[in-house]
Amino acid sequence: MLNGNSSTFEILTFLVTAAEEAAGCGAVASILVLDNDGLLRNGASPNLPADYLRAIDRLKPNPRVGTCAAAAATNSVVITPDFSADDKWAELRHLPMSLGFVGAWSTPIVSANGKVLGTFGTYFRERRQPTPQELSGIKSLATIAAQALDRHSPGSASASSGCNVNKRA
């Protein structure tokens, strides 16, 4: 897909679907991308409701807010096994909990030069920690997402294809 004519959105959606299938048990994945203003926007979240996506749209990276905003701010994996027990979710926990989610974790999507481009989040309907295999798998998917985002970033050779997730988000 990276070497073909697939759009960035198609690639990101494929990666999200792969993460959901691998996690099973009703897990839902989401890719958020940093826009030109440094705010998190939806890149691909096919199984999250539109009202949820509107509520989290334009989150600013912050180490004290949720998992995705914290992962984007710290450039590290952020794990929240239980929203009700994590202060980072104090202002937002009602959003995922109203959808039946109990916890989430998020991995930063990082370019080859170390710049955070977005986050790869996974929501769960049970309290749990990721296994080493799950963390490795999401890291691999995040690497592919970074390649897709880099491919269409301003100044890249393929940016002229007209696909820019930051504009679409």
C-alpha cells in the first residue's frame, strides 16, 4: 500500500483495522495525527462514533491528559488499564466510559527523524495491560503509519499527490 496508489487515509484505516483484529475482544483502535497547529485530529477511527471524535478533536498534546495527548506530549507509550483510576482521564473519562470502554493505551507515531506525527490508540472493554507482543505489534503498525504520514507531509516527494491527512482531519 505504501508503494502503490493508496491514500494515507486508506493506509491508516487498514492499520487501525489490523490492530482491532489482532486485539480482539471488542477493542477499538484510532489514529490521531498532529495538524499544522500541533493539535490532535482524527486520522482514522472507523469504529468510534462521530460525536466522540468531535469531543476529542483538537486536543493539545499534554502529559496530564488521557493517553493519546500524553503519548504525543511525551513521545512514549502511555497505558491506562482503568479510566476511573487514572487522574489523566479526570475531565475526559466520561467519553470512553459512555461507550463501554474501561481502559486504553496509546503509542506515539514517530517519523524517522524523531518527530511525533500522531498517536495510535487502542480502547478496551476490560481492565488490562498490554502484552509484550501487543506492544511490539502496535509499535510496528505505528512505524508503518509514520511512513504513510511522512510520505504525504509538506515537503516530501509525494506531497504533490494531493493527500494530506492534516488537511482532511
